Amino acid sequence: MSKITPCLWFNGEAEEAANLYVSLFPDSSIHGVSRYGENMPMPAGTAMLVEFTLAGQSFQGLNGGPQFPHSEAISMSISCADQAEVDHYWNGLLANGGSESRCGWLKDRFGVSWQVVPRRMIELQMQGGAGVGRMMQRMMTMRKLEVGPLEAAFNGEVA
């Protein structure tokens, strides 16, 4: 277990969310589920705490109720090797009720915010120069990030 483990608060969907997440990320698994019993805040048998790992990072999913909904104030950022990986996570996290935002951000059907970012974009940002501004302007027009058009904008080409 990690020294610091993010805990995501859900309203009854922690186990369903963990199952989706581990199906999308390699090196992921559910380690344990504790359940509510009789005379507890949620129906008996509902997952109380789900412990899981995503891509080697420990997480907890807590079914605590409706009082604390997710917001964009915290998001999970995914560093993607290429466009195929961007597409995989983007489509998988949007499936069955997620919603797109701008600039590579989305919310999955549980309300958790994700940033799906091609590693190439970060590499280009680190190079600096005028190309970064052009690339960022192009990024502002996108929902899902597309590596080809971002590289073209960085290089001053029309894409």
C-alpha cells in the first residue's frame, strides 16, 4: 500500500467505479471490499470501502453518501504514450454516461474528473519557445486532445 492513498467519495457506486477503472488500466486490481451491514447508513451488502490499484497507484473508494459530490477541483491526470492510448482512456471513461469537457478533460459517469493527456504534448511544452503558445491555442479548441494537430500547431503548420 502507498504511503499516501487518494480516497474517492461516492454515493453507492464505489465498487462499480473501481471495476470500470481496473478494466481500463494495466497493472490494476481490486484488493478488498468491506460492506455495510444491517442498520448502517447504506443498504446491507453495499460496498463501504473498496481498496484498489490503478497502474500501480493505490486508491480507495468510499461510499459515504450524497453530501460530497466530485468537482473539477481535483482530477486524475493520465499520461498517455500515444494517440491510441488517449483514445482508449477517453472512450472508456466516457462510456455509459460520461461527459466531455475541454482541453482533454472529461467526467466519467460517476462524476470523477480526468485529464487525458498525450505525453508528446508535455514534451513539446518542455521545449519552450513560440510553438508552445500556438500549441496551447490549438488545444483550447479541442475536447479530446489530438497529437497530430497539436504537433502541427507547435511546428507552425496548419492542421
